[in-house]
Amino acid sequence: MKRHQLALPKFLLVAALLLAWNIVVQAQQITSPNKNLVLNFALSSDGTPTYKLNYKNREVIRTSKLGIETKDVASFMNGFEIVKSETNTFNENWAPVWGEEKTIKNNYNELLVTIAQKAVEGRYIRIRFRVFDDGLGFRYEFPSQKNLNYFIIKEERTQFALAGDHKAWWLPGDYDTQEYHTTTSYLSEVRGKMKAAVTPNVSQFPFSPTGVQTPLMMKSRDGLYINLHEAALIEYSCMHLELDDKNYILESRLTPDAKGDKGMMQAPTQSPWRTVIVSDKAADILTSRLVYNLNEPTKFKDVSWIKPVKYIGVWWEMITGKSTWSYTNTDNIQLGKTDYKKLPPNGTHAANTAHVKEYIDFAAEHGFDAVLVEGWNEGWEDWFGKEKDYVFDFVTPYPDFDVVGLQKYAASKGVKIIMHHETSGSVRNYERHLDTAYKFMVKHGYNAVKSGYVGAILPRGEHHYGQYMVNHYLYAIEKAADYKIMVNAHEAIRPTGLARTYPNLIGNEAARGTEYEAFGGNTVDHTTILPFTRLIGGPMDYTPGIFQTRVSAYNPSNNSFIHSTLAHQLALYVTMYSPLQMAADLPETYKKHLDAFQFIKDVAVDWDETKILEAEPGDFITIARKAKGKNEWYIGGITDENVRTSIVNFDFLPAGQKFEAIIYADGKDASYDKNPQSYTIKKMIVTSKSKLSQVMASGGGYAISIKPVGESDKKK
Ligand code: NOJ
Ligand code: CA
């Protein structure tokens, strides 16, 4: 009997162990709709949530831990049990207000696991996974419950364990800027290259010798393209990635607030989505709309006021140092107390009424929608680097800028003026004036604003990418929508697909833009990388179209030059998707190259279809796009420093129709460093059966407009 009695508990013990083991191996699995991706979720033996992701039976993310470390309450790290797991399937097509195509497919399989911590009175969270044909999104959800209300995040501990020492296109992890060159290296080389990668910036906070930013683009040695980013960054701090360069594990690092905390949370709430886009074709990374799909549809009932914009601006002349934003020369402005009328004009202030009228005339003559005017308002004399609180009021023009007169003039010519709000990082001051500033815009007929956040953030100690600022950027966008205003924010957080929900967010900078070509230069491969990195979350106001490639032509003391050919500058209107496109150079220069300028006039800013013809990050990109609502196509092809021959197969054209193609290409002797302005323009008839082989110079490219025969003769 005794023996028997002993045997039974032993048997039970084994059963219990099996049961426990069952929990451990109780993996939940879902696949992508096309079955190429397989996602597994499991709890490890100490109840830590883990996941892994395979693509066509290859490891993308090895078993990786999930969890959130908290400061004030027990952490969401381990001790979990699976309470419930639900699956779901979703498939819809939706139409973006503007975009690279007229409909976007949103098709995924979902796994929602509810996991509870017995030790914390059964407190529970949910982890939601969505597996698309082009990748994975997942997030943490914190439902409302008795034992969970406020909590402070110490650190998010989401891991992405990679299958090897991938090649990566990376920016130094930084809490305040993304205005860095992209460094291309193996992950194992990040540490060694970090010092050189951290170039100076007015506000910067690199946080670790192996910290990198997202979107992070990688390529495995066996040819898998992997992109890590986040979607729907709302009321949370921006995620960077800390690399364990021995094991190739990336782990989330959130941007701290002024006290060092990483997030003030209150249930019910959730994290942004963590995204993994994957394919064995580089082109699929560029056509992925996974980040938009993970954002909520817009709730705006009326979107008729949101329109893509092609613009010029009183801008490049200040960036190059030819002119100034400031009206006078002093470094002691007390806004509201300083009487500008008593100060001598410096003679270099560009935003003066007569000069702005010249821009308006040029815009009207060449069919542009708008003119951006920077430096129109009081405060620019000492705006920079002083951490002033009350630096601008966003409503008081300089004495030589006639707000009402210019508005009338622009309206009479069918041109809009784009407002400019430089905050100088003084966010407190901006919010103080925001309503008044937007009302001023509405009163004077402005419907779009370019905002900017140069310098350290005030309140002091906050970072550009912390939760406080994430909340501010969205506040400015939502409030703008109340006034039917479109926003293009510079130095703000990099986009995470929020433009789906808030389509008035028509532009962002959040990377090294063309301005750096006048501050020493961008790398030659820069624009062959950005579509794989920065543009994954949304469009960039890159401001292309520089024809005068020597900056010294405008400012003899500035020796910077443009690291591309003129033809490459044209191609960017197609390869760098944005519903907001600038022709950034000066009218005086465009007037000298009206033949090449014709492409900028013709090219669309909104599209029905997009075809990636060729692409490899850091090397080349060729894209064909169909103009929205028109039987017109535009092609842009760019290369890095290497001369390349691009092959275009026109089989995307409707069969049986004849088109006239105008090809704007590098001249025979062109190269970005020796002869960047050399270009040729030729016309040919093409059909869906045509093929073209086009040489691109070093730092070069080409652009093609394709219209039904007869169309291009019609006057624009
Ligand atoms: C930086 C922006 O990126 C640039 O476009 C702007 O001209 C300056 N700030 C001044 O606001
Ligand atoms: Ca900038």
C-alpha cells in the first residue's frame, strides 16, 4: 500500500510536470495569409513571454524576450501564465487621402494572448501579434483592471534576436536628432564605427556605443531584407535599439524624460506597435504599407481640405548663407519690447514684401501651389542656441513684410503662402501661442504650416523624442486639423504611419535633408538609403531640386556642394515619395535651365500606382509611378557613387497605347563631383513593349515623364 501510495504521487508529479511543461511549450502559432511567415509565441520556464519569426523557413527573429520593466509597480517581465489565446483574420482595402497608390491592402492574421501574473494578484496584460505577408507587428496592451492603474516605465525590454551578423544601414541612437549620415556596416562593426558616425548637431544626445535608431534596415548574408521600426507612436516615448554585438540581439531603449523615466502610463493603454518588415526582395520593403496598416483609419469626416502641395520657398537662399532670416543685426531682442522700426535693416533680409512677390510671380508662372516664406516674423536675431523661452510669437511680422498685402497678391495669382513656425525648441512658448497662431493663419488665408524644433527642448531636460514631445507633436497636428491646417514638422519625431489617422500631417523632416548639402554635404548614397529607412514611417520633406550644385555661386564663403548630379535631383521627385514636394533652388537658377525645370513642373505629387523597377539599399533605386487620376507615368532612377546602367521595361504601361517619353539624363561627361550640371534631354515614343537601358553617372540618375502622345504639347 505504502509503495502504491508513493507511486501515485510520483505519477502525479510527472503529470504535473508535464502540465507545467505544457505551459512552457504551449506555443501559439500563426502564419501570414500567404503562409511565408510563421510567428510563434511561448512562455519560457519562468513565465517570460517570448516570440520568434520565420520567413520561408528561415530565421528572421530567433526566440526573443518580451517585457516591460516598471519603476513603481511590479514589472511586466516574468511569472506569466497564458490565460487565453484568440486568433482572428482581417482583410480590407482602404484608400489613403494621398499616397503612393490609390488603395492599400490590409490583410493579416492576428494572435491575441492574454497572460496573467499570479504573484501580482492575477494582474494581466495582452500581447497582440499581427502577421502580414510583408512582416509582423506586435504591441503590449494594458487593459483596465482592479490591480492596474498608473505605472511608470523604467525600460521596455523587447528583444529582436537576429540570426546573424547582418549588414545594417544605421544611425547612432540619439534622443534628440536623426540628422546623421547613415553608416553602412555589419552589426559587429557598429561599436568601432560609432565615434565617426556621431557628427556634430545643435541638439544631440547619443546614448550608447552600440545604440542605433529605427527604422533600422538590415540584410542577412543569405539575402533577407529586414526592417525594424514602430507604428502608431502615441502617448509613449520613441524606441531606439541597443545592440548586443556578441549575440546580435537588439533590445528596445526608450527615450527618457527630464527625470530619467521612460513613460508615464495609465491603464487602459498600450504600447506602439513594434514592426518587422521582411522579404527576400529589396523592392518589397519599399512597397510595404505595414506601418500604415497598423495605424487607425482617419476619423476626419471631411478631408477635402487636405491636398498634396508642390511648392517653392524663400528658403535655400538663407540656408546657403546668401540671405538671412533676420531683419537687423543685434543679439538682444526682447520680443514685444524691441521696436524693430527703430533698428537699421541689415539689407540681407530675404522675406521682404518685394522679394516675396517675385517668388509668388515665379510660382504662378510655373504652376506651383505655394510659396514657403521663412523669416517673416520678429525674433530671428537671437533665436538660436540661447535656449530662450519667449523667442517668437508667431503673429508679428517684420516691418518689411506686409502680411495682408502679400496675402491679397498671392490670392490674386492663385498661389498660397506656407506659414513658418520655428519654435527654436521652446515648446512651452509654442503651445502658449498655438491657438492664436493658427487663428492668425486662418484669418490671413494660410492653410499649411512648416514647423521646426531646432535646439534644446524647453522645458529643460526634455528630449525631442521623449513622451512629452511625442504628445506635443500630436497635439499640434490635432489642433491644426481643427483649423483645417496641414502640417510639415521639421526636427520632430520620425513618422510612424500616423498620417493614416491624421492625413493633415503631410510632411516631416526627421533625417538629414537637402539643407546639409549646404552644411558640408550628404553622402553620395544618402538618397538610395532613405526610402529603406526614414521613409518607412511616412513621407519626408527632403526639398530636392537643387540645380546650382556649387553653393559658392550664392555665397562665396560657402564651399559646400551638392553630392549628386542635376539629373539625380530630378529623379528624387519620384524616388523620395512625398505629397509635399519642394523645388528648393532659387528662381534665378531655374530660369537658366527651363528645359530641365519642365520635369519638376510636370511631375505629379499624388499617385494611383507605384512599381519598384530596381532597388538595393545604398546602391540604386528605380521607381515608376502613375499620376493620380491620369494616364501619365513618371520614372526616377538614382545611383550611388558608382556608374550604373539601369534597365527599364515599360511593360507597366497599358498595352496598345503610344506614349511620349521625355528622358532627362546625365550628360556623357557628368559626375556628381566633376560635372554635376551636365544633362541631356531626349524624347522617344514608348509602348508597353519598349525597353530602355539608361546609364547613370557617378552620383547620377535620370527622370522620365511619360504622357499619351499629343498630351505633352498641350500648354501647362
Ligand atoms: C531647420 C529646418 O530643417 C530648416 O528647413 C529651416 O529653414 C530652419 N530650421 C529654420 O527654421
Ligand atoms: Ca533640420
